[in-house]
Amino acid sequence: MRQNYHEHVFILTLRGAGRITVGQSTYEAVPGDLAWIDTAQIYAHGAEQGQKWLYLWAAVSGHGLDALRLQLGFDGKPVVNDCDDLSSLFQAVFDELSEPQASDAGSLNALVSAMLAKVSSKRGGLQHSAQSAAVYQVVNQVRKELHRAWSIPEFTKISGLSPSQLFRRFKLETGSSPMGWLRQERMVLASYLLRTTDLPVSQVALQSGYQDPFHFSRDFKRVRGVSPRAYRAGF
């Protein structure tokens, strides 16, 4: 898959039981369950009390994943059952990545595509709602231009929702307000740029939608707990 700062997380339960919280909803995960989570959402996962939870975890990024996730209904129900047969594909991906010198991007793409095809077969009948599609339009457009000074009126124009409808849908689907979601997206991009480039912090700020480097550093430290320079030094 094409390397990007935005990721989708897959969690496949092997043994025990866990709880996966996405936005304001919590879901049980038992052996054979697969969760597909958009990392732009506020989420958490952990073992059920008294349980030992064994699972496989993978993060994937690439063009078209946002649309596929919505099309298959993972925005409304992020956990799908009876996915035991995916464990072999997970393991094949891990084996490929464990040999970085021999790793082939084409082979990885094929393995991930096979995994997505199996997931699609489990959820082929579900479709996202019109309102979810409206929120997706905002998410998709904003991610292409995170450097812009976005506003709520622009969000409502893209989505076709009123400000109150927009707020409710974003809160339900991402666990955050529209502007809170935008801030989180900018922090994800900024973190990616700090980890993978030598751009000055001021340029990272600009590309992440901040005209003022001081404002950027303040927000970054509030979200990540360290300054941009300290975060970069950690990598």
C-alpha cells in the first residue's frame, strides 16, 4: 500500500476477550472477531477484566481504504465476526515484514489486498448511511488540503448538513467535534512529517495548517505531551 500518514488499524482476536471503544461506543471482541478502526477516530482497546487477550494487530495505509471502510459499514459497526481464516494472512504479512531485505512491495500489496477481499466478503451486504457519506465527503476533502484554514461554514457546504447536524454526526462517528477532529488530523500529519522528514518545524507547522509556529508547538505539546523538537529527537 502507498505510504501515508493516515492509517487504518486491524485487530484480530485469537484468544480471550477484549473491549474496543470507538467514539462513544464499546464493542466486545472474542476469538475470530476482526475490528477495523480509522485512526482519525478516538479509540481504545484492552482486555476484558480477568481475561488474557491475545490478538494480532496491523496498521495499513493507502488510497481507497476510507471509502471501502464506509462502504462495508465499519463506520457503524467496527467489529465483524467469523474471521479466523484471516490469521494466516496476518502471519504472512508479518513474515514478509520480518525480512526487510527480501521484502517486496508487490508481495505486501497482494497479501493486504487478499486480506481486504476476505473482510469484504464478510461484510458485502452492509452500506453506509447518507449522513455517513456526507461526513466522509468532509473528511476526504479536508485530508487533501490540511494546510488550509478550514471553517465550519466550509464543512457544512461540503457535507450538505446544518452546523448542528454536522456536529452530531462528527461526534457520533469520530468521537470529536469537527474542529477537534481537524486538530487531531493535523497532529497526525505533523507527527508523520517530524518522524520521516528533515523539514524545519516552521515548515511542518505550515504543511499542517498552522501559520504560527508558536501556536503549532503549543497545540502539539498539548496533544503529544512533548514539543515537536523533542518528539522528533525520540525517533
